[in-house]
Amino acid sequence: MPQSPLDLTEAFIQLGTIRHDETPLDAVLDRIVTLTRASIPGATEVSVTLVHGSTASTAAHTGELALRFDQWQYEQGRGPCLDAATTGTVLVVTDMAAESRWPEWARLAYGAGAGSSMSIGLPIQEAVVGSLNVYGAQPKAFDEVTEAAQTFADHAAVALANAHLYENAATLAEQMQAAMHSRAVIEQAKGIIMGQRRCTPDEAFRILATVSQKSNRKVREVAEALVRQVTTAGVAPRQGARRDG
């Protein structure tokens, strides 16, 4: 078996040291395909397919050929990368010229320079599955490295799952922060209106909502504008109902 340009152990270490608070999901995907091509003997092009429901897309790829090999499968609705993603298995095409399971795709891939391929299922989340796709220029390029590639893919799946979890958590935190800010500024605006109009909190909110509808702006935007106007004028916003004796 030919020596791997990058030791698999080193590739595992590099995957394991990804800091998800500093590395966005796209960068994690790019790191995976780059490490795969560097550590799997015979790999000339690599891609990652992600499947959300019935929609498949190439999330990362090392070159345009890898993208083309994937897209031909999406257009036909079948192929090793799709089948590996949905079944979670390893599918190897030993010789593109003799492939019978996906003959039309194999014919196109062979004509573009692929001699063999290996697609490994990546269980990422309940709603997201994928596959790590490795393309080789020669037939039988992966016959002796399938087990090693699957081990690498297992590590890659963990890295991807963690990246997805972190991204989802970060998005949720941003949404919550935005919601809290929105609520705070609306309450502040209600306090201003209550002080100016001598009205109840519900009446103040209805005033904001009416302005929102008439101006075709969000209630939060109307509230921010009011708070900004009062603050700029040098009048301190009043919170809650009047406390006059």
C-alpha cells in the first residue's frame, strides 16, 4: 500500500483540535475535505454532500471536478454519494468503466477522469445526513484504504456534528439576545408614552402598534425611533406608570 502523504493520526489530531467558537461551519467543512485528500492515498478530489430532507447539496469540495461528480448525481436523483448519505454505509466504485449500479453517472465520471470513488455516510443530526466523497483517478484506488477512510470519516462526522450543534446554539443565543433587546426597547418606549399620554401599558402598546401599521415598520423599529428621539432631545425615558402623588 502506498504511503499516505499525511499520517492519519495527525489528521485525527487536526480534526480534534478545531475550536468551534473560532471556526465557522464552512471552515470546518473545508478543513475536512482538505485533510481527507491529504491523508487518504489515491484521493485526487474530495467533497462533502449534505442532505436536508429531499434536498442535497455539496457543502465543501477540493476542486470543480468533485463538485461536478456530485452534481451529476443530484441531477439524476441517485448515485453513491446520495445512497451513502441516506443509508449511512460505505459505497465503493472500484472501476468506473465497469460500474453497473449507477451506469449513467459512472459513464460521465469516467469520461471526466474518475477511475474510482468511495462515499462514506456521515450521520450528523436527525435532520441532516451527509457523505464524505473521495474520488480517485485510477481504478481500485481505495481497495486497501477503505477501513482507514471510514475511521477518518467517523472523526469527521463528530467534528461536523459538533460544528452544527455549536452553530445552532450560537444562532439561538443571538436570537434570544435580539428578542431581549427588542422587548427592552419596547418597554422603554411604552414608558415614554405612558408618561406623555397618562395612559396604561396596554394603551401605550396599542399606540406603538398603530404607528407600526401606519408606517409599515416593525414595532421594535418604532420603539427604537421613539427612544432615540427622546434621548437625543435630552429627556430621560420614564419607565412604568407615573409616580406623582
